[in-house]
Amino acid sequence: MRKLTIAVICGVLVLLAGCGPAPAKQSDVRRSLKVMFWDEGYFFQQYGDLFSMRYDDVDIEVVSTNSMYSGGAVIEDRYQATLDFIEEQKPDVVMVDSSNYERMVSDGKLMELDSFITRDKYDTETIYPALIEMLKEKGAGKLYGLSPTFHGQALFYNVDLFNKYGIDPPQNNITWQEILDLARRFPTDGDADSRVYGYGAQYGMNFSNLVSMISSTEGLNQVNPDTMKVTLNTDAWKRVYKLAFDALESGSVYIPEDGGFTGGSMEEYYKSQLFLMGRMAMTIGDPYTLQNLKESGSYMKDYTPFEIGIVAGPADPADPEISRNIFFSDIFAIRADSPNADAAWDFIKFINGEEYAKVKSRTLNSGLLSRMGYLKEYDGHSLEAFYALKPKLDQSASYERMSKIPNDFYMQFYTVQEEQLKLVQEKKKSVEEALQAMEQEGQVILDKAIKDQEANKGKEDTDSNGAESSSSSGGGMSIIMPADSTEEE
């Protein structure tokens, strides 16, 4: 059984004492619970120790998904590998990512939670409504899982700079077009060590980075995994590349000459972060950006604090109410045929409940809490903007579909992309000409990568299931045994 230090135990018990009744020991009979998670140590640190204090009659066993990758195994069909793992280990609590949740529901692998919620009168009203809506949508109107935390991004802006230059501040549901239009309103004069930038990333930026960020927000893919066609020479992609190019040409977007901070002291790190230093009007960030802001004054001499604003975005212009930058990595569900469903539900309702949220709201280490009302702000800054948009699970870019594209394609295509973008920046090609070339060359690379992948797979199949040879002990003649004729290619 895992042990905590006396100090930690006492501290957490004090917190739990203010959250509700004493530990919920159900009976004198001990219960067992097998939980699927990626790492045992982190599981107990994040969830298990607190749960055990409340439910001290439950013995927890963690089965780590890291074993799926033992020996450096490469998994081509991650979903099937997950099903095989669940079938072999038979965990009561299943950890599902957002790309597999709907598929596991439709395959009947998960137990619906609505009956437990109704029975226990479990409050779901204060859980991030967009999360509940999304999970129900993927579960044909029913809940099959809950996620205690999520990760999201928002637009941070320097209120003092907007006031100084008389520019109206950004608003919720802002799009990339609006962000970069605002950025162009800031001055571009001054030397590299003191000038202000309208927009920039915290860790460096270039042409392809900006294109990637915009296209990701708008749900654009370079390759259609259904047709295996490179699709770049389209109106949507032309608009994205032109938007990025015009922003860079204006000089309003920060592009570090050396690619950004690569190493050094903490003071040098913070000095390289222009938004933290008050020299950048806007940047995309997460709650940890606030933590960096809080700490920057400790490392920088003569640091000048400034007022921060946070708004929801960037949003997809086609649907400004949604965001593709909200991620749920840990959705917990109950295996459909679990014999310990009640114990599994006790675990899920606890880590998604108010007691857990109250304890975890003291830090940002868990990400954003799905149970709303506890982690409302950090260091005086409201986190409301992170809950304003609805998460969009883009099935067109799901892991399973995009994994069909060979990895070799991306490595080779990146070189082509950088070459073409350099020609655009040097005014030797238009955006349209570059995209046409990227699509044509990219298709050649993709076709070859697919052909090579199929050839390698065929060779692997032959090596493992193909012809076997044996030598005659008397005459030295080799006899070739044919492969099984029923083997599928």
C-alpha cells in the first residue's frame, strides 16, 4: 500500500475535512479496483492517494499502458492495441482519450454512467457544460465517461500597451484574422532590443509555424487521409498562407533571428520572453503563462509589471463558438463487463467531484478543472476565458485517420514546404505558385512513401509468415516450403 509522509497526510486530511463527511467506508468487506493509466506513480500522486483517503475500503491496482510500448514496440493500430490491452488486463476503470471515446462507446466497450448519476443524485450541473455536451453527443445522448481536467488556450494581451497606443482591446471569440489585424496597429519602429511587437509566440515563430497555428484552428489538413491526396492548392489554404505572409511582411509579428531561447540562465530565459517583458501586445497562452508572469519578477532586475487581459480564442471563423485548442487527455470510464462497477463509479465520481476540485484548485499542476467554480482565477487573473468556447473534436483529424499517412511523408514534405516559403518571402514566387508546387511535389512524396510503406510491410509479412526453407540432411538440397495460401496481403 502506498505511503504518504505524515505532513502530507495531515495536510490533505485537513482539506478533506472541510469538504464533506468522513471517509466513505462502505462495509467491512474490502473492495478491489483495477485502474488503467499510463503511469502508476503519477496516478497515485494525481488521483489515487486522495481517493484512498476518502474510500479506505478500496484496494487499487494500476495497470500501466506503458507496457504496450515495451521494447520500443511501434503500434500501427492504436485503437486495436488498446482493446487488446483492456481484454488482457481487464481494468475496471478505463482511461480513454478523446479520439477513441466515441468508437469505444459504439463498440459497446464502456458502461453508461447515467444510471449511477441518477441513483446517487450526482451533480453534473457545475461540470464544464461544453464537456458534458460533447461527451453526450459522442455517446448518442448518454454519458459513458467523465474527465476531471482539460487543457486549453486563450489570447493573452497587454492592457497597458493597448491603452498606450489607443487601440481597442481584443474581445472573446476572436479569430486569427482579427488578432493579426490588431497586431498591425502597433508601431514597428525601434531597435531590436526595445521595440514593441503586436503579436508573437512565447517560444519563437516563423512562417510555417504561423501557418500551422492558423490552419489548426480552422481544421485544415494538408492531406485527406480518405483519398490520400495532398490538398493545399485550395481557396482556404491560400487565405491562410496569405494571412500569415501579410502579417510577417508588416513587421508586427515577432520572429526571433536565432529561433528563440535555446539555453542559459533563468534571467536570460525571461529576457527572451517578450510578452512577459511587456514588449509584446498579444500572445497565445495557457494558465501556466500566468505562473510564468508571476515568477518573472523574481528573476529579472528592475522588472516592470503590467496589467493582463485574457479573452477566448482563437476561434474558427466558420464557427466562432468552438475551439480546436481544447484537449481532454484523460477521460475515465467503466469497462462494460466490469464486476466492480460500483467501486469504479465511486472513483470516477470522486475525481470529478467537488472535494477533489477543492483540493486541486490550489495549484495549476492538474491543468484546468472540469468541475467549475473552484479554480476561478490565478494570481488575481480570471480564468473564465478558458471555459468560454466549446471543444471541437475534429474527426477529420483524428489520430486513427491521420495515422494512415506515413511518417516519412511529413519529414520530406517539411523540406519542400520550407523551400517554397523561402521563395515566397524572397518575392520569387507568389503564394498561389508556392502552394501549387507544394501540392504537386507533396503528392509525389506521399505516393512514394505509401508505396515504400506497403513494400516494407509486405517484406515483414514474408519474413514472419512466408516461405521457410530446410536442408536435406543427406544431399544438401534445399526444399522451399510454400507460404500458407490463405494468408491475406
